[in-house]
Amino acid sequence: MSAEETTLVWGRFKTELARVAPLSHSMLRPPASEEEIVSAEEELGVAFPAGVRALYLRHDGVHEPEHFADYPHDVPPDPAAPFWRYQNAVCFLPGNLAWLSLERAVELGEHVSMYADPDDPRRRVPFLSQVADSDMSGMWVDAQGEMGTWTDAGTLDPSGCTVAEYLADGARALATGTACRVTEGEVPFLSPSGDGLGWVSTDEPDVVEVCLQDGWRAV
């Protein structure tokens, strides 16, 4: 996974993101520094693959909400309220995942590594997470740029794709309004406020119907 290949496909995805979901686009953080990347590598015990390093030199993940755990369960969601607009915009990558900042990746490093098989020597970088669901699941990347998933069920599974392939598939799906192959049938949807991006599985018609009733719409 070369830096050039990864940044090229990220550029395609970012262009489409800015076009269809400006609030999601605004969640991107400023670049990380080389020093911050090296520090994260030392903390996690793994050298970042070239493509992942190149991505962090463009953006240090996304701005995460500070109080997802405290959102008002007893109050119906108001899509126009800033909290809900933000929640509906931050997990804009396929799989409804947010790009972790280096600080957050380091925080989750031990959490993810404890699921590894004792006979598996690979170190993994927590890269994407379902931050709206208390990081119960997400995607990691290893030193070779191969991606995989973690869940709080205690599993680490390969996804069969690289970061570049994941982003390229997302960019294609977003540009054409069609399903992702990597995430098995998810299609891009716009949030009720029209400026946040999410992904809905076409394999679950009931979920699609609920999303449409709640004001989400296909890109």
C-alpha cells in the first residue's frame, strides 16, 4: 500500500464528501505532525504503513463528540439540534465508522490488542471506530496496510482489503450512489439535516424503511 495510491483514493473520497455532506467534511481535523505520528507508533509498538502515515499527515482523524455517552435517551432525536446533526455526520466512512485521531488510536490500542490470539505476533493500529456506540467495534490496520475488524465480542477478523482498497470502494459508492462491496451492500445516505453522511445496508429492508421514515435519504 503506497503513500501515493492511498492519498490518491483519499482525495477522491474527500472530494465527494465535500460535495454531498459538508458537515461531515468539516469534521476532519488538521494534520498530525511527524513527531506525533512517531510518538503514536512508539506507544502502539508498530510502524504505520506508508499509506496510513500519509493520511495522518493530511488529517489527524476527525473531531469526535465529547459527550456521546451522555446523550438524552429519554428525548426523541431532533435532527436539527446541533448534537444530533453532529452525531449523524461524524461516522461518515463505510461501516458508519469515524477516523480515529492519533490520541484516540493510542487510547484504544490495548483494548484492541487484548483480543489478539497469543500466537499472533502482529501489532495492530486502531484506525476507525463506531464512536457513537462507545467504540464497541471498529477497524484496525497492521504494518502491511491490511485491514480487519474488532468487536467487543472479543474477535479480531481480517477484512480482506487494504486501506487504499477500502477508501477506493467508498469513493466509488459515494460518487455513484451505489453499494459498497467492502462493507457488503451498504449504500450512502444523507442525514435528515442534509449535510451528514451515513451508510445503510440494503440487505436490511426494515432498517432502510426506518431510516427513510426518520428523514434520511439515499445519495
